[in-house]
Amino acid sequence: MRVLLLGPPGAGKGTQADRLTAAFGACQVSTGDILRKAVEDKTPLGQKAAAIMAKGELVPDALMIDLVAERLRREDCRRGFVLDGFPRTLEQAQALEGILKAMGSELDCVVSIRVPEAAIVERLEGRRSCRGCGVLYHRVFHPPARDGVCDRCQGTLYQREDDRVETIRARLRVYEERTAPLIQYYRDRGLLKEIDGVGDVDEIQSRIRRAWGEARA
Ligand code: ADP
Ligand code: ADP
Ligand code: ZN
């Protein structure tokens, strides 16, 4: 499986990538997760990225491209990968094509997950993540069994600093300007599959698997 999940913040990319990779033994490449870990560990990358992420802006392409190139070349990506959060700019998309080509690989398809803006804001405001294992919850739509505690690992749940209304608005603007053009980019390459991202998580997972199946047929 070599799939790219494309969509605005809050579209459900992380939620769906987690399920896809668990089911198909592929590796999940989530640049947001990698960056947040780097910020927490105060690595050189984390120190550069922290302020940018807090404002909802994009980390420079060159840093992101190096990071993903290194990640995709690791052993665990041999069985496939699901990209979530990368590419976010045309420069990143072009670089990805080059990285994959150099590895003798290419994308099976790009699944664009469509969700209306009102639903996005609601999803992001209620998003909670586990500090232990990273699994995603929602205060209203997917609450854990015990308030503030992860069902999977008993870790503590937290709210991301960039999931506040002002930053959400900024991120949505950045998405429209920098990332939305990728939809046409992949349509032009015959790789695009569009799905409706509103509905039950399992139903959306089925839509993605169906789209991927069609792309390989
Ligand atoms: P979301 O899940 O809301 O789509 P992510 O977790 O993917 O957000 O990303 C969080 C933040 O990390 C972004 O707002 C941005 O600052 C940074 N980031 C993640 N991926 C990239 C990327 N490919 N290019 C530039 N910045 C990125
Ligand atoms: P992204 O990675 O695209 O930013 P996430 O997977 O983090 O999106 O989902 C954002 C929030 O919306 C999370 O709190 C998640 O639990 C919730 N969510 C994901 N899919 C759905 C869905 N189909 N219906 C309702 N809420 C959802
Ligand atoms: Zn957990």
C-alpha cells in the first residue's frame, strides 16, 4: 500500500491512516506527529519548527522534504506507507515524486477527503490526543471510556496548542492557499480519488479502501 491522504486539518487523515496502516501492515508517515515529537524532544528540527507550528504556518519545504526522504527509506516502509500531512505544497509534491522514483516506487493513489469547514472547526476544537500512544479522540464524537484517559494505553489525553479557534482559522487559510492546489496537481496525474469525509469513521475507512482498490484494478 502506497497511499497519500490529502485533506484540510481535521479531515480525519490521522484517524484513517492509523486504521489503514494497522490493517495493511504499512508504515504511517505523519509529518505533524514527527514534528510534535521533535518539538517535545527539543531536537534542532523541533527548535526550528515550534514557533511556526504554534502560529499554524508551514515548516520550510527543505526541512520537510529531507525528513520525509529519510523516513521513507527506512526498512519499515518497504511493506508500504500511508502519508498523512505531507506533501502540503507543490514543491513538496514534486520532491515526493523524485524521492519515490529514486526508490523505484510510486503512489498507488491520492485520496482526497472532503469535509465542510463548519465540521472541520467542530472536529479540531474537540480533538484530544494521547501523550502515550498518539491515538486520537474527540470530546464529543469519540470520547474515551474514562475522561482524559486513553482506552488503549491508559496515557493522558491532551489538547494540541494549535487547535484553538484563532490558530484553526490561520491553518485553514494556509490550507486553501498552499495545499488545496495539490488536488488539481494529482487529478492531472490521474492519481486522485475524492471521497466524502462526513460520516462514521468505519464508513469512511471503507470508502478509502474502495478507492484504493479501484486505483489498483
Ligand atoms: P493536522 O492534523 O491538523 O492536519 P498536522 O498534525 O498534520 O495537522 O500538522 C501540524 C503542523 O505541523 C502544521 O500546522 C504545520 O505547522 C506543521 N506541518 C506538518 N506537516 C507539514 C508539512 N508537510 N509541511 C510543512 N509544515 C508541516
Ligand atoms: P487530521 O489528521 O486530518 O487533522 P484527525 O484524524 O486528527 O484529522 O481528526 C480530527 C478530529 O476529528 C479528531 O478529534 C477525531 O477524533 C475526529 N474525527 C475523525 N474522523 C471523524 C469522523 N468521521 N466523524 C467525527 N469526528 C471525526
Ligand atoms: Zn494511548
